[in-house]
Amino acid sequence: MEPLILYPEKAPFHVAKALEEFGYPFTPISLIARVSSLEPSEGWSGAIVCADQSLEDAFFVCRHLRTKERQITPLLLVIERSMLDKLELREDLFDDFVTLPLDTKEFHVRLQRLFFRTGRGLVQEVIEYGPLKINLETYQATVASRALDLTYMEYQLLTFLASHPGRVFDRETLLSRVWGYEYYGGARTVDVHVRRLRAKLGEQHESMIETVRSVGYRFGRHQR
């Protein structure tokens, strides 16, 4: 996948952090002239334009990206909630938008759908790890060809863990990345969902999610 443009270079911290966590390569850019000079040979995968500092500047950047000879799409606009009424009649400048404070779960889902719809910089549609398959388009998961009956949050947790095999996440990180930065539930929420996921994976496959004592959880430490 080619990198995304992230504008401006000093974008909101949680936006850049979420892109890193979900595995989206990106290049921070503040000067419009650098869009062409830094463009990969295969073109940009898309753009994230943050309007938290100036909505008019963000609209100017969006207009420039739309009028390039090689139009950049998809284009996701990040705005303050107070700016919503100013988007009217500007829909031609962007493909979708998210509001601040950032809900990272929503941010990830919107990016996935944009990539799927446009076909630019398409992210992986199916996560496969051994007998586990997770379809990101249909929100379905199977293990050894057996469909898993998951709740929405169980699916989100399993998808996040399976997207980062071998990495250890503490409970607080899982709460913020899966449930969202504004979620105030305790660490026990993570433990309960992990326990339910293991039960649904079944005795043969429950070890995919490993408990790391005094830290948190790790998915798929061993090679596939």
C-alpha cells in the first residue's frame, strides 16, 4: 500500500497515532508544493486532511488535491464538531469526514469502507491467521471453516488482535483502541470479552489469544 497524505504536518496527535496503530503508511505534509515532489511512483493512496486549525485552509488543500492531474482519492476530512454546519455545499471536496475528538474505531471503519469503495490503496479485505479468517467487508469470522457467532465488540477486539499478531497489548491500550478513547469502562471489560472470545474459538483454538502475566494479551505469538 502506498502512503497516505496527512495534512497538516502537525496533525492532531490521535490521528497520526491511529494511522500508525492500524498500519496505514502516511507522509505528513504542510506545504502543498510537496504533494507532487514527494508523490510515490504509484501515486498516493489517499489523503487525510485535518481542519482543526483552519477549515478554510483545509478546504483549499482539498480543492488542490481534487484538481491535480492525478486526482487524489479517497479524501477523508477531519473536523471539529462545531464545523458540521459549514460542510453544506462543500461535499464535492471530500469523500467522507470524521469529527474530533477522534473515535479511532469509527476512523478505522470509515477508512476501510472508503478504500473498498474507491479501490485506491485497498487494505486487506480478509485477515487470515492459521485456521482463523476475518472478512472485513462482511464482518464475519470463521475458525477452521466454522462461523463464529460474535457480538460487535467481540468482533472488533478479535480483529484488532489478529491485525497485530505477536504484539502484546495491555488492557488500557485495548480499551482505548477497541472501545475508544472516550470509553471509561474498567479493565475487567477486556478480560470478560477475551474469555468469551476464547470460548467461541473453542478449546482447540483458544490459545490464539495468550495471557501475558501482569501485562495483558497477545495474539498469535507463534508463527502461522
